[in-house]
Amino acid sequence: MTENPLLSFFPAIINGKTHSELLQEIREFNTNYGHELEGNNYSWLMPKENFDALKNFQVRDDDIFVITFPKSGTHWLGEIIDYVMNDGRDDFDRTNMSAVLETTMEPDPSKVASGTPGYKILETMKPPRIMATHCLPNLLPPQVWEKKPKVIYLARNPKDLLVSYFTFIKPFVTPSLQTWERFLFMLVTGQMIGGSWFDHVLRYWEQRDEKNILFVKYEDLHKDLKGNVRKIASHLGKTFSDDVIDSIAERVTFGGMQKTYKNLEDVHGEKGKQLTHMFGMAPYLRKGKVGSWKEVFTLEQSALFDMIYAEKMKGSGLDFEFEL
């Protein structure tokens, strides 16, 4: 462990565990509740069998792929696309965003094998299918690169993302790992569930000039929501009046989405809550702000992350705003 200089930013004992003890505990958790695929850790929700099945998944020309690293604003982007594809109307079925392509939404790891994978649900959906996924480019169905359906990638500044990700997964990890310090330790030691944010975002950034791919930043949605709704609509072949753009933008503000989600829960009860919360427990909407990472990161932790960020992003031409 001492060969990693970044670990010098952590105290020798973290919540009663040495670095080597904590790393062993994290590895055991990842092994017991997930698997490793091509060097990245995935939870039980994304079994290897699902990734294998995607190799033969049939992509349609009119499919729309919503691609993100977890907690980048997946549901926000999905809501925008739903409104765009329904010409600004709000009488559409939101269940399409409840299925993630590579995921089997089963809270009990022992029952995942008998659950219904997201790709199976999406196979039965009417066109155009709006398909959410967190897959790296090489794990997407090969036909994505052959048929070139519309793809929109949403990227979020990693400090806000990490805080949101930690809050979201906290109910689903073993209690001994439910501390912010241990979460950062997972990041630094390469044990993050879902793999590396840097690897994910940079590999899609390299594809940004492909005509079927639109690369959008979460922070830009905050700065100019109407302009980016119009850009997304244009990418999807839609042209709207200012009134329609204004209407969509108003409904997909954070406050607008909160109202929508509350209505889903009020009208549909537990079924509605399954659409607004993961397993009815962890809300998909949290704060929806830029810069809330400052409420969680210490100065030392921020400095540590800045070092990692500068090294990983060097020469990429991609940058992010960490506060607005």
C-alpha cells in the first residue's frame, strides 16, 4: 500500500482500520456483492451475464442512448429527451427510464439470476426506445457503433458527482464502508464500483466528433437550460418554437422535476416511488446543484482530488466548472 503516494493524504488509521485492512475489506465486499470485468468492479445489479448478452443486443436505427457515469444527471437528461420526443407534451410513459440496459434491478443479490435484465425489458418497448446505460464504450452492444443510433452523453464535474454517488449508494453497502473517508479511499485505490469516472468520461469525450454523438455537460444545463434543450432537440431531429422550448425547460428544472416525481408517487403510490427511488429507498433526485461538494470535501481532500484530476485530465482538452 505504501507504494501509492496519494495514500499519504489519508491518516494511517481510517475508522479503526489500517490501509491494508481497509483495502482487504473493500475487495471482499466487491467480490461478495459483485464481480470484476476488464479491470473494473461492478455490483450484483450488473452481472457478467448481462454484459455478455449485450454483445447480441439488437439495436434499432431510431434508438436513443442516454449514456452517463452513475449520478451524472441520468434522469434529468432522460426527462428532457422524453419531453422532446413527445413534442413538449407531458402525457408520456416514464417507465422507459426505469430500465438500465445492463442492470437487473433486484435488491437481493441472491435473486438477481431470476430477475429481469434491463435489456430484456427494453427489447419489448415500442420505438423510439430511450435507453439509459452506464456502459463503457467497449461494453455497449456492438451494433451501437455499426448502426450509429443517436447517443447523448452527459458528463458532470467529478466532485459533485462523487458526493451524490456516495449518498446514493450508502444504503446498499456494508455499514463498515458507509463513511465518506472510506469512499474516497476506494477512489484512490482503484476500487470504485462502476470503474473510473476519468476513464469513462474521457473515452466518450474521444468520440465527441461522431455525428450521432452529442456530448453535454451537467453544468451547462444549469447555465443555459433552454439553449441546451434546443441543442438536444436539434440532435434528435426536432425543431420547436420558443414557446415549446420554454415549456419544456420550465418542466425539467429541478423544481419542476420534483413536482413531477411527487405527482408520480401521489398517483401511483409504491409503484410511483419505484420510478423516483432506487428500490423505493434512494431518491434519484437529491439537490441538483453545482458546487455542493464543498459541504462534504475537506480542504485536504479537495487538494488531493485536484492532484488526481490534474494528472488524469492533462492534455484532454476537457474541463469542468466546479461551482457556478
